[in-house]
Amino acid sequence: MKSSAAVLAALLALTFTGAPAVSAAPVAQVSRTELLQRAETWLTAHNGGQVPYSMESYWTDGYRQDCSGFVSMAAKLPNANPRGGPNTVALASGAYTEPVAIADLRPGDLFIDPVDEPGDDFRHVVVFERWTKDDRSEYLAYEQRGGHGTDHRPLTYGLEPGSRYQPHRLRNVTG
């Protein structure tokens, strides 16, 4: 009888507190400075030019040559499973990032649009570096974009009313 009570107590504890959390594989830590330096490397990694954009190709470091592969490389996220690094939808999940307020953005944070609706642009992610205007109406970012490759330019993604781009902070970034 005592053992049935113990089993029942354990089941009730799981019911009310949830199952124990299972830890994911460890992810390398990266500082904000190092993340931005790593992003910058793809501007000249292709014989002095930017890494070309491709959703199917992998750069010499094993990361996909698309926006999420680029961010995964810069952030030192694993690139073996899935091959090439997590995709944009995964980057927007709690496994890799957490939402932050625009007012709290720091270098190395991300703007992510994880939505893919018919007729709309596809999903995209960029690395925030810094504000370019005092009124925070534009920021400098690194991105890997179709038809161009790696870029470092002023953007407004996520700043327009109703934008699907949302600010996120990578969980493995330090500092």
C-alpha cells in the first residue's frame, strides 16, 4: 500500500509540475563582439568578395549559404543536425532565442520573420549591429540575402507598424 501511495504521489507531482526538463545538446557560447566579427568574415570570404546566397549550397565551414545558415555560423550554432544549421523558424523558437523589446536591442540580436505565406516574401533573419539614427528609425545589420549574398547595410525591417519581423536574442550570446 505504501508503494502505491508513493507512485500516486509521484504521478500527481508530474501532473502538477510537469515532466522534468530534458536538456538539449550544449551550444557553444559566443560574445556579441565575436558574433559580429564572424558575420563580417562572410563579406570577404569568397576570394575577397561576399559569400554568394544559396538555400541549397553549403559554404566551406559547413553552413548553408542562406540567411539562417549565415546567422547560425555567426552565432556558432551547431551545423551538423540539421545540416547547415537551424532554419529561420527554428531560430525564432525558444530553443535558440527569446523575444526582446526593440528598445532593448543589443549588438548581435536578431530581427526574424519566421512566417511564410503564399504570395509573400519568404522567411528571413538579420543580425542587428547598431542604430544609425537617433530616433531609432534605422539600424545597421548583417544579412545574407538572395540575389546579392552577404551584406552589411542600413535596414528598417521590424520597425514598420504590423511588421512580422520581431526582435530576438540568441540564448548562447554572452555579454
